[in-house]
Amino acid sequence: VTPEGEVEAHYYARLTGLMERNLVMESELFAHVYPKEYQRVFLSKDVRSDGRSFDAGRSIHATTSALKSCSGSSMISFGGTTVIAAVNATAFRPTREYPDQGRVTSSVDLALLGTSKAARLNADVPLQTHLNSLVINYVLSLIDPKHLCIEKGQLAWDLALNVTCLNDDGNLDDAVILCAHLAVCDVKLPVVQFGDGFGMIDPVERREMFRLKLSEESPVFSFSFVRLNGRMLFDGNLEEETLSEAKLSIFLRTNGQMCGLIGSHSAGGLPIPQDAIASCLQVAKLQLANIKHVLGHKITSVSGEF
């Protein structure tokens, strides 16, 4: 190659790079100014703007025992959505009304998110309240307060589950439920030696531990969809949620049985048709198998199996 050829190749490479960067800048500007039209262009080609197919979820990463100071904890991410959950256990004297029962409470913290950019379709219910109700209905319901009794009328466990949303990139519903369940499954409590009217817990060694016994019913997981430009998209990211016309959440037990369904749509919008719901149910069942494969032993029932 002659020196002149090398110079020509050099400038051609620079020109090509500049053209590619300009195209990226123009694409980002178009997406910012005309977000709905930007999404429509991709959806008309049967693909989403992040490259996923309509029924594809984002990558899931899960960790249990993430916080060593807690009785149980987990952290999970759905793409850019990150949630952490912790269970703290303390002993207390049970009430006279329920002398053989412990106590379990939950809370969801969104403080780190600031003002969420997601447009809530059901604006009458605050996002924090909505998420906590999901945890109560589909996670805490697996815990029998009687299994938290140490000594009737004397001592019981008080479990406090806190779920903190670290980053919101869409689909907090599914992430919060899964993270809360993993934290509850991770709970380990010390064996209490009770005698002479008081309980004794070894605070140093705590060698003898036991796992929290859960309900014999199989766990429940949420699979959420958004409708955008008439297409049902699984595991919507924040941009898709913000622009969506409707949302659908399907709740399945690990055996594939549907045990709940929540649908909502924007003001003036149309409800999701039955045939679309049926299609989403099939996608949810396929995604359930994927979650089992990805998380493996981290999801447990009372028997420790699916």
C-alpha cells in the first residue's frame, strides 16, 4: 500500500466513524423528541427498541444472603431495575389475643428513586402502596404466624420485611415480588432454649439455626405486560411503561396454576381483549419455566422443591 493509500484509508475510517456517530446522535434526538413515533417504528418491524422480541424478558440476576446482618436477604435485577430485600427478626412477647402467634410485617421503600418517571396507569393508588399490597398478598401469605411461636404466651418471632427499590427501569411489580420471596426463603432463625420463664439465644455462636417454614401452597410470581401501539410486550422497560396504553399482570404458582390477574388502562383507553390475555398467559407460563431455570435452588417451597 502506498503512503497516499494509507492516508486515504485513514480519512475514510474517520469519515465512516463520524457518520456512524451522527446517525446515533440523530436517533437519540428523534427518540427524545418523538418517543411514541420512535417506538412505533420498531414495533412495526416486530421488534422492540432495545432489540428484544415482544415476549422476551431482560436478563435476571439474583443473589441471596446479600446482607449478612439480616436474618434473610436478597438482591435482584431485571435489566436496569434493581431491588434489595431484607428480613429482620426480633423476639417479643405475644399478645393475649394471639398467644401462640408471631408477627410479620412488610414495607416498600422508594425513597432512593426520587420522583418516578413511570406514568402509573392506576393513579388513584400510590406506587408504594400498590407494591406493598403485592408483597402482603403474594409473599407474606406464605408465612403462618403460628410457625413463629417460640413458647406460647411467652415468646414469638417478629419478622419485618423491607423491600428497597434501588433503581427503576420498569417492571417493579415482578422484581419486588420475586425479591421479597427470595428474602423470605433465605430466612434462618436461631434455635431458642426456653426455660424458667425466659428464652435464651446465643448471640455469639448461633450455631443451631433453622429455616423458616412456609405454607404448603407453592409460591406465586408475577408476570407483567404493557400494551404499546396495540402490541403486548412482556417485562416492559421504563420507557415502554411510560408510553403504554394498558398494563396486565398475571400471577402464577410454580406449578403453572393462575391465581390472580390485574389489568389497567389509561384514561380513555380500551381494556385488554380476552384473546390478548390468553396469549399473555401462554408467554407467562414459558417465562415461569425460564425463572425456574435461571434461579434454580434459590426458589423454594416448604418441601424445598418446585
